[in-house]
Amino acid sequence: MRKHTPIDLSRPSRESQARDSEADKRRKELQKKLMVSLKARERAQRREIYGRRPKTSKQSPGQKFREEIRKEIGTLLSADEAKQGETITRVGTELLHVAEHGNPEKLKIFIEVGFPVNWQHPMTGQTALHVVAACQARKALRALLNSGQCDFLIRDKQGRLASEIAYLHGNDPAVARLLGNKERKQAEAQGIRLTRRSSSE
């Protein structure tokens, strides 16, 4: 009687190796096609969202980014009156997000398109000035100051000025002094008695 010899699974046959390599090759080709298709779809969606048309002239990545942000904000701000409040909140939240990351170039785009830099978050009452003061984002702070539109006397929901945020959370005494001086000058110009906390506290 013939004995049954078990198959050695640790050594696949040449035929099975060839089959596996062929399957791997097909899988990689399908993955590549899928990625190309997804990228093409993403480009089409971006053109639809931002209204971009293919251009013959080459643009640098920075120019493309600025153009896209401008168009996005312009589209949001041109919403009908019924959706204006929701639109402003959406764009304002994006402004604070940009301020948190300390990107001065993006902040300049918001300023250029006329978005109010003193917009306050409905929940926290913070402005972009509060946010950059908390994050030690000096370049972003410079962009806001150069706009000439900052209201230094705005307090958040806890009654804190931007200078206090810079000192307490930003751990940046130099920026706290700078903002403190600007707050005092603005208060004097408006005939306001400046306190370090709101009177309700």
C-alpha cells in the first residue's frame, strides 16, 4: 500500500509562485489605476468648487493657493442674505484656524478680500488677535497689526484682553507689553477707562 506523503507547505511550487507574482502584479496595476482615477476626480471637484479653468500659463504653488483661497472666501461672502450669518461664521472660524497655525500669508488674504479681522467666535468671543497672542505667532500678529484694523479693546467671553492672553497662555511678555501699550493708547483716544478685567467679574 502506497504511503501518503504530506505536501511541504513551506516550499511553494514554481507554478504557485508564478501565479502569486502575477496576481501581485495585477493588484499593483489596479491600485495604480485607482489612484490615477481618484486624483483626476479630485482635480475635477476642485475645478468645480473654485470655478477654476485650465490655464496655459504656469503658476507657482503659492500663486495657485492664494487664488484658490481668494475665490473660496469670495464665494462664501457673496452668499444670499438668508445664509449670510452662517457664511460669516464659517469663514470666521476658518480665519481663527489660520491664526492658530500662525500663517501670515493666509491671514493677509482674508484681510485683502475685506473679511473683518475683529470677528469674534460665538462660543469663546475670541478674535484672531486673541488667538495669535495665545500661540506665540509673531509673524501672524505682525500681519494683523499691519492691517490697521485691529480693535485692541475687544474682550473674550471671560473678559480677557489680547494682552492678557499673550501673558497668561502665550507665555510671551514682550507681545503682552506691545499689545498692552496699544490697548492703553486706543482707550485714551476713545476716552475709555481701561481695566485688566471686565467690570462684571
